[in-house]
Amino acid sequence: MSPASPSSPDLPTSSLTSNRASRGAKLALTAALLGWMFDGAEMGVFSLVGRAALKDLLPADSTESTIMLYLGVITAMFLVGAATGGVLFGWLGDRIGRVRAMMLSVLCYAVFTSLCGAATTPLQLGMMRFIASLGMGGEWSLGVALVMEVWPNRSRAFMAGLIGAAANMGYILIGFTGLILSSLLQRIHGWLLAAGLSEAWTDHLTANNGWRLLMMFGIVPALLTFFIRMFVPESEKWKEERSEGNTSHWATVDLLGVLLGALGPAMMVYAYASQQSLAFCIVATILGVAIAVVGYTYPVVRYLGRLKASQGSSSNIETAPIIRRMLLAACLSGVALLGTWGSTQQAPSWVNKLTEASKVDGAPVLYAREYTLIWLSFGAVIGTLISAWLGDKIGRRPAYFLQCILALGSVLLLYWGNTQYNSMFLASAFVAGICTASFYGWLPLYLPELFGTNVRATGQGFGFNFGRILAAVGTLQLGSLEKYLGGYPAACSVLSLVYIVGMVLIWFAPETKGKGLPD
């Protein structure tokens, strides 16, 4: 008889249960870390190839302002999609379970990122990015909920650091993939011809630094779904909620609210994409954010109403405090996301512009954007690990406040301390990566602590991902700011002032240091 057999007298049942739980927790963590890593890779790919893709898809005589406009619009579409996906897949995770919903979210972003490589117009590229981002937004909230629920409270800070680090390892992965692709592009061109592909199609796939091939590599994470489906166990906390009948109060019809809520940001993006008047854009932005808030919180309001009604007069459920926490989480996330997407995420595009006509010793500057992304990402890995540890040591609120100060200083150093691509530029990018990405170790530590198990995936999914809509508002200004202020340094520096808002906002948030994860 095997020593691991449940009937073995030498191994108590409690030890067997503990071993199974430990194995399940490790598998859940492995799946989530891989999911976040590929999530980061899929997010980082557009920072790497966005300009090349648009130069390929737009008319040859398109101006820099036109390219900037499309970069801003497609980035905003991605951010809005991630916000929507955070609610949709978060709802699904609270309704059918973390694991099954996470599998679907990974499949979504893998398939539609790869389809970006087949785009023939900027609109098609934007739509594929939008649909892919639904899965990216969902995977973050589902993975965080699963990991935080299966690992003990004492491990939460370390787990939060790993969550942020894994996503940024994805940026490093896509940076090195871009380097390898660029160095092998001529050989790949020959291999495709040798494989029987026509010269026209080969030229089409390898044009403009082979951006289409890099996008098509996005299908690789789809393989992760088989691992998730076969090996990763469901959260016991969620299963307890299901056994008590609480998950049945989520209703599919409530998702109509999310659909209507998405129309608000869509209106906002349209206003900027079609270059409407400033007054029209301001009104569209205010209405768009308001519509999104109402629509995206609607499923939670309806769920809590049904749950409260089922418990009768004995219920102690209060909807308003939960909604307030969701909105607070969204604002805290919005500061971090706007600071990143409005500043450091633009660094590869900025350095690409700086080096397009530059030469070193008479030769063109090679791989500047790839090395910039890699150094940013290495810094980000370190920053996320440090910030989660710091939040656990000095408290959630002081850590966030300190991160805002450091992030603002690092962005100003990057954009005003450099005028050319060199080792100082890469060192500044490394520091900016540490400081601006530090929030992505803090957020997965703090946001799960704001919500109970029954609404955790949806609540934190809304909180983190709705921040992307606030970030989208800022990135839509990037083209105009770049035009009127005279370049990336001034435009990105203005957007980075959002960190000052974060320094004030954090003191309105509850301190959760030393407290267990709410049931």
C-alpha cells in the first residue's frame, strides 16, 4: 500500500488534507503567475510595436500628430476594454468559480492578441486590442482573488509582490522576444519563403520590424488554459459561498448594466478620436465616466439586494459602504494606472522617435525601444516586490504615499534628465520602472482586503480595472498635450502630476495592516 494512501495508519488524515491543500495552493499560484506573466507580455507588446504598426496601417504621408492620435485612441480602447473585462470576468468568477473564469479570460486575451497581427486598418487593430483586453482585465482580478483565498494571511504581502513581479516579467519576456525577432527578421523572411509562402505575404508579415509576427505570438498563452483546466483546484472559500447558496444571487441579466455602462467610455473615446471640440470632449468625458460608474456597479448593487432579501430581517448587509470602497479602490488604481500609461509606458515610443533619425558612429541606433522596455521592466519587478513588503511593514497608507512621491520624481528624472538615448537614459528608465510600477505590488495586497469573499472578484476587479478608464481619460489627452507642449517630456510630465492627487486621496482609505482577509 502506498504511504500516501488515505487509509495508511502512518499518515494522519489531517496531514493528507494539509498536503493536498498545499499542493492545490502551489498549482493555483503557478497558474496565476503564468497568467499574469503572459498578461504583462500581451500588454507590453503594443508599447513595443504600436508606432511601427500604425506606420504600416496608416497612409505613408501621415503626420506625427495623426500617429499620436491613433496611439492614444487605441491605448484608451485597451484600457476601457480591461475595465469592462474586470467587471465581466469578475462577475463570472463570483458566479461560476475563479478557476473556470480564469481559463476563459486567458483564452480570450491569447486569441485576440494574435488576431491583431491580421489587422488591415487602425480600427481593426483597436477592436482586436479591445476584445483582448477584456480577458486581460479579467485575469488580473480572478488570479488575485484565487491566490489570496488559497494562501494564508501571513503570505499575502509576499504573494502580492509576486503578482506584480510576474506581470512585469511578461514585459521583459516580450522585450527579449522583440530583440530576438528583430535580429532574426531577415532569416525569418527566408524561412517563410522556403516554406512556400508567397513573397507578397512574406513581405507583408515581416514589414515594419515584423510587428505582425510579434502580435501573432500572442496565441502561446492559450496553452495555459489546458493546465488550468486539468490541474488547478477551485478556491475553498468560493466553494463555501456556493454551498451556502450565495453565488446563485448573481444574475446574467444584470450584465446588461455593464453593457450599457461601456457605452459611456465608448462615447468618450469617439469624441477624442473624431477630434470634436474641446467643450464636447469635456462633456463626453464627464458623462462617459458617470455612465460607466452606474453601469459597472449595477451587478453588485443587484446582487447585494437579492442576498439581503434572502436573509430577511436578520441581514446586516449594507450596499453603500461596499460601493464606496469600490469607487475608492478605482481612484487609487486610477492614479497608479494613469501615471504608468501616461508616462513610462510611452518611453519606448519616445525613444523610438528620438532614434529614428539618430546614428551612433555613422550606424543607425538598433533595438533602443526593446532595451528601454527591458530596463523599465527589470526595475518594475524589483519595485513590485519592494512595495508589497513595504506596505506590510509600515502600513498600506504610508507606503502608497511614499510611492507617489518617488514615482513623480522618477518620471521627471526620465523625461527631463535625458535628451538622447544612452546608458543614462536606460538607468533612468530602470529607476522609473522601480518607482512607477511599485503600485502593482501594493494594489494586489490592499484591494482584496477591502471586500468579502462573496464580492471579492467583482469588487477588486472593478476597483483595479475601472482605474483604467480614469487612465484612459488621461491618455486621450496625450496627443494634444504632445502637440501643444512640444513633445513627450512635457506631455508625460503633466500627466504624471496625478501622483499628487494620490498623495491626498490615500488618507481617505482605511488602514488594513495586520487584519485578516474579510470572509
